[in-house]
Amino acid sequence: MDGVAPTAAKSLKHIEWMWQSNPNPWSESELTEWSYYTYVENIIIEEAFSKRKKRAILDDYYVDFKDNVQISKNNEYNRRPIKRMEYEKEDKPLREERFIDLPITSKHSLIDEYGWVSPFIMEVRRSLGLKSDELPCKKPRIIPMLVRKAACGIIEEGKHIGKRREAKCLANMLREKKNQGIEEVWKCCAYLYTLESFLYKTLNATMRLVGDKEHEQVWRGKIRTLGPFCLLLWDDPFNKIAKTEMILYRGANLESEQITIYEDMAQHPDEYRSFQALSEYPNEEEELLMPGVGFRVERVDFNHKTNKHVVYLELRQRWS
């Protein structure tokens, strides 16, 4: 696949490809269930379909347009029906799994505040031999180099988990913006991060370990591959003025001991802690929180109607 530019990919947002996911898709007695392909898989399938190709090639499957089936690369007899759906913008389903499927560890989801610049970002700059003032916004000449390294890192991470084609698609989108300036590169990075793919999951899992002494070698091992992409995303050329008086929501599955940690922190309202997250998705109104954002716990309530705990946090963002 030659890649799809973000502007072209965005036009696919109203089109979704699905595969039949109930245990036996050919059974007439089973209740039919359908699952969505990931967003990047959707891009790959739709591009092949629009070019009137006979099939689309994914990492684990082939999609045969003639018979409208998905075929496993490991077993050609493992086939499942597929279908193409078109949605109006307001009807497009939200990606619930994006907001709650990543596990949150009990001991290390919260760490002492280490400053406004994430150690990961500082180590990325060191590994690239960049001085403190050598950032994409200030030194445009380094942007093509960072884009090349970011694209190579995405491909390497994808190969590691068997997502070579998905990774190549993402990398090609970014490469197309290499010489278009930091604003276009940053918008592309933000767009890639919001896609339903291995990239945001790998990135989020890594960011959760930053500052954790027990897993230091794990996150340091991602500096070479994920670091350039993170640096491009971190050096936001647009969002330089702090937003205030906003209410943000985030869902997560927490163990009772994790809720207890938040309750204990609510007893110390003057203490700030740190976590990391990167996100922006217009249709779902995601907000981008830069690595190094600090927070304090205001209170923890229990909603008896929904049978859920509600943790109220106050965020404090660093701004350069």
C-alpha cells in the first residue's frame, strides 16, 4: 500500500467496514454479531475497494471483495462475512474501547510530580543530540529528520507486534507531511494518534510507565522508536494558551485499592501528582493533555444510580 494522506483518510470517516464476529458466522441458529475493523484497517480496505482491487491485504487477513469475506492468512478455510456501512457524521459510533480498554496498574498509575517536562521527552532530546532550545517549532530544519525517524520507529513497533501493514500505512501518512512545516506535521501526528490502531495503545502503555523505577528500562527502550513521534506531538505549535474552566471526562475500570488511593489523595488537596496522556479526536471531543500534566484529587463520590465511583481531579498543565 502506498499510504493515504490524512485529508483523504478523513473523508472515510463516514464509511465503516465490519466483519461477522459471532462464534460460527455460517450458523443459521446463532445470533448474528458484527465488529468494526480498526480505523487503519478501514482505511486500507476502503482504499483497495475504491481502486476496484480484488482484495485488500491486512496483517492477519485478506478481504475478498468478490465474495465479501475475510480470509485468514493462516487458514484459508477460516472465512467470515464482511459488509460496508455508510454513516452520517452524527450517527458514527463512538469508540468506547479507546477510552476504557487500556489497563491501569494499581501501584504506578500515579507518581510524584517530576516537573512540567516529562522525563521521556527530556531523554528523547538527549538521544537525538538536541539542545533544550532545539525543538521543531524553533528549529524547522530538524523537522524532516524527526519525521523520518518517527516513521521508522512506527514501522519498527508495528513489526514487533505483527502489524507491519498497519504501521506502514501510518508511517506513509506522516512522511507525506515531511516538508510542509511544523503545523501540518503536528496535525498529522495528532490525527495518527487518534486513529484506532496499535500506535496509541503502545504509546499510552509506555507513557504510563514513565517515572516508574521498576519499569524504567521498559520505557527507556521505547525512546528510539516512539521518541521522535512523541517529540513532534509534544511540541504543539497551536495550543500555547492555557484553557481554563473546562470539564473533562475519562472512563476507566479501577480496582477497589486504586479507588482507595484516590480517596487518600483527596485528603491532601495541596499535593500535585503527574500522569501522561495524549489525545485529540474532534468527533468525540477529546482533549490533548501533554506529558507532564499535574493533577490533584478534589474528592471521590459514589453514584448509587450508576453504581460507579466519580473521581474529581483538578489539572494543572505546563505551557512553554
